[in-house]
Amino acid sequence: MSIFSGAASLRLPKKTATARWWPQDCVLCLAPACDAVCAPCEAALPWLGHACAVCALPLAADGTCGACAVHPPAFDASLACFEYRFPVDRLVQRFKFAGDLATGRWLAACMSRRMRGAQADLVVVPPLARPRLRQRGFNQALELARPVARSLGIGCAASALVRVRETQPQPGLHRDERARNLRAAFRCDARVQGLHVAVVDDVVTTGATGQEIARVLKQAGATRVSLWALARTPAPG
């Protein structure tokens, strides 16, 4: 039986000022923990192993996936911390949609460890659409990017990318629809000439966001663009 079976805490938490933990409860199994997730649950998470060096798609062995070999994307490389499946998907949802910033800080710490030794000159994030930013109150990618950049000793340009038009939410759109939805949606307002820029995001699904941002960054003079993600979705099926 999975270590995560029956974890009531995987439901999105209700915001309350009366909840108390000692030292605190693991959000996955409810056992006492020193952080958002206890050590046994952390070890059992779907950490990303072998993956495509270009898009981070989970593979049976390290290398380049068929899609990237045939149609290389605008970005040059990708790194991800987890596969986006249970229970990582629930952790991300707690962070993004329930404002659980403690879980977000724990996820950022995991990502920082995964990116240890990674090279880049500057970290940027996809700008959140204004309605979603007003509703959520924070950009989840920026909450991840700042600790990662700080751990690597490189700058994080929070406003380097600007959304120049509103787009539909990406979830629910097919691959081609995602690409069309984001076309000409971003502008780069930072000086990136000759730089290796890392784009930090929470989840990479089809890579459409990274593709469009990498295109914009290279038009602005960036020589290399990497995607650094908290989680990467596996191939369908």
C-alpha cells in the first residue's frame, strides 16, 4: 500500500488561524514532521530520474526524446525536480490554489537542491495573467525562482518578462492550441544580450510556455535558454 494512501491532508486546506501542529503535521501522511513533508514521504515522492536533456520528458534512459530530436525547441535544455503525478500534483495544487506558502517554500527548497550546480547568468519567470494574479495574490513561479536563484548566487529578474496580451488558461488546451494561445503574448524588458537565461516555472506540460518565452529571449539577444521546472508531466499513457 502506498505511503500516501488515505492522506486526508491532500485535500486543499481551509485557511484558519486556529490550526496548530507540534512540531507540525506532514501534509501527506499527517505524521509529526520538521517540515511540510516528512522524510519518509519525501523519499517516496516521484523524483525525476532519467529524462530528455532538452525538454525533461521522463525517459527510460538519459538522452534526447524523439520529438526534440526531430523538432528542436527554441530552448536549449531543461531540468525538473519531480514527475508531475500523485502526490506531487496535490502539493502543487495546495501551493498554487490554496495559498499554502509553507508547502511552496518546501517545494522551492527541493528545487534548489535539484538545481545545485546548474549554470545560468539570470533567472526569469513567466508573468502571470492579471486576473489570476489578483485572484491568487502571488506568482507561484516567482516564489520558486527567488530561493533557487539565491541558492545559486545569481540574479532573479522578476519583471524581465511582460505579458502583452491576455490569454486563455493553458489547462484544457491541446498542444497546438497551447502554442497558438501564447503566440506573441510576451515581451522581454531586460538586457539579456549574450546571457544564458533560465526560465523557472512550476510545471512543464507541453513546453509551449517555455518555447514562446525562449523565442522572445533569443530575439532579445540571449545566447542560451534553459527551463528549470518544479515538475514535468510524463508522456500520455
